[in-house]
Amino acid sequence: MPTDTVKVKVIVTLKPTLLDAQGRVVKSALHSLGYSAVNQVRIGKYMELEISRATAGDAAALDATVKEMCDRLLVNPVIENYSFEVTE
């Protein structure tokens, strides 16, 4: 039976040109635990949104809405990149 919502998975990462202080701390901790093969760690955010199928519209409208939400609130476009995936 189809659900009344669609799920959107949003992944946010720092832009590659920015230093990732959290990533450096995690890398250092991994090295201290013996995982010296780790060359780089980048920390990001992961969000799952459930959006009402009735208001989502078609795929293009849903994509536009999610992009707008990311640009207006979920992501700082000055320092972060994002991608998203819509799943049923």
C-alpha cells in the first residue's frame, strides 16, 4: 500500500576549500586509535524529511521545493554544498 508521504534524504557537507576543524579532530582521534591509513575526514549533516505526497506535486515541483528549503534554511550556501535524494 502506498504511503501518504515521500522521504527526502539531504546530505550537507562543507565546501572543499574550507578547513574542517571537526574533521581534523576526528582524524587525529582515529590515528591515536591506530587507524593511521585515514588521510582525511570531513564532517557533514544528514537530514531526512517526510513530505506530504498531496502537497509535493510532481517530481519537478518536489525537487524545486526541496532545493528552496535547502537554500533558505537547511544549508548555508556560502560554506556548504548539498545533495538530496527522493525515495518512496
